[in-house]
Amino acid sequence: MQLLNPDIVRVEPRTLGENIAAFSLDVETDYATGRDEALSQIERFIGLMAELQVPWTAFVEGRFFETRRPLCRLLLDRGVDVQLHCYDHGEPGDTPAALERSAAVYEDFCGRKPAGYRAHTYRLTQSIFETLRRLGFQWDSSLMRAYAQGGNRHPKFLQGDYLIFDGQLHEFPIATWKGLPVALNHTHVLLAKRPGELVLRSLFGPTRLVTYNFHMTDLVRCSSLRAARRTPTVRLLHRYLWSTHRGDTFDVARRFVRFLRARQYHFLSTNALFERVRSAGDRRDLTGNAQLG
């Protein structure tokens, strides 16, 4: 699969005029096994985010709008910003046909077209980008600018807080620590452990836009890993991630939200972020970048 190629796609960097955090959850079965020991506890996560008063986006597997309709209804009824993930996380990645099917079943269930998308393991491919454009998607949040799974660190992608592709599709990349190509999401914060997290905060800090994502398997302990197709190294990393936690990692999420609030971050769902930058008109500052503020 060819990742998005900036020599083919026009890339325009944009700059925010304020600190914004956009939290999200990739709603998928546990470790792509089809099991739902962790996924079935999603109401706990909904409660956590309500407790923290943090709006968030659910990137939902497309097939769930066919096979797990009560879950999708729960998210909508609780006022969550519901958008599309890949059709089936058990497959290597979306194809144009799979994305078309996801968009169709989403629209049938939600009564509106999806605005946003997140690719399987952050791998935004050239063919998926072209399909997103053709289907009229307004934004994407897949680009991984870190040395991590799905990473695409072409120099043209490393500028700006967010990007606009071909003058049409807004891209809100997964967060990294400022000046350090290490992903800033729940998985990597857990791998850093608390001492490492504090060092990263002190030496680098967050970027102006923090797109921070969760997985239910990072939030609640479950036994589904035993059935997952993972390399020995990845299994070891998952076990290390959970080595200092018992039933859940909610306290880590609470701690990180407090940290961002102390730094005057505004919390928005990803779609609300898109609406905000669009209403601001992506105004350009004197450097040639656009500035929201």
C-alpha cells in the first residue's frame, strides 16, 4: 500500500492561534480479534469523558453500523461526535470499495454523510485519500508524523499544526511531542510510564494542536491479547504497557487532561475543530501560514 505522496498531492500547512486538544477513541474490536471484552466497557469511557467535561470523537469501524447498531446508537444518543474508521480492523487496511461501503452504511444509519475519517493504523494511502476526496469527506485525522506504526514523515508533512490537501481535505495529524518525533497518544504515554511522561513534559511539552487518541484495549485490561495476531515484540510491549496498572488506565487520562488544562488548552471534538478552522477561513498570517485565533 502506497502511503500518501506529497509529490502528487498539494500540501498547505496551517497554524492555530490558540492551544487546542482534540481527543478521540478508535472504536474497534479488541486487538482486531472480533472479541469485545474491552469494547463492551465503552460506557465507562463515555462516563469518564463526561466527568472530565471533554468532548471527543468516536472513529467507528464501518461494519459496526451493520453489526453493532446498538453501540452506534448509544454513541449518537450520548452526543458523541461519530465519524468513520476503517470498515474492518481485522483486515490489513481499507480499500476504496470498503471505504465506499462504510460511507454508505454510515449515512444509512446516521442520516447524514460522514465528515471525517481515520485510517487503519494511521496508514493514509494514496488510494484512500483519492476516495475520501471523491466521496466528499471534509477532513481526516490519520497522518502519523512520528516514528511509529503508520508513520509518514515526509518533510512536507512536518510543517504546520494542521494541513490542507489539494485545497480541499483538512488533515489533523496525530500529536507528537514538540520537537520530538514520538507519538503523543494514550498508548505511547502508557509506554513512557509516569517518570518518562514527566520528562517528556518537562523537556519537550505538547504542540499547539494535540490530537490525542485512545483504544479501549489501552483503557481497560482484557484477556483478548491472547487471541490476537501479534509479533512477540508487540505482545511484549502490550504486557509492558499494562505492567504498572490494574484494571484500567483512567487515572492516566485524568492526569493528562489536568496537565493540558493547566496549559490553557481548549477541548474540542475533531469535527468541532474542523468547523472552527473553516469558520475562521484559514486566515493566513505574515509567514504564509494560516492562523486561527
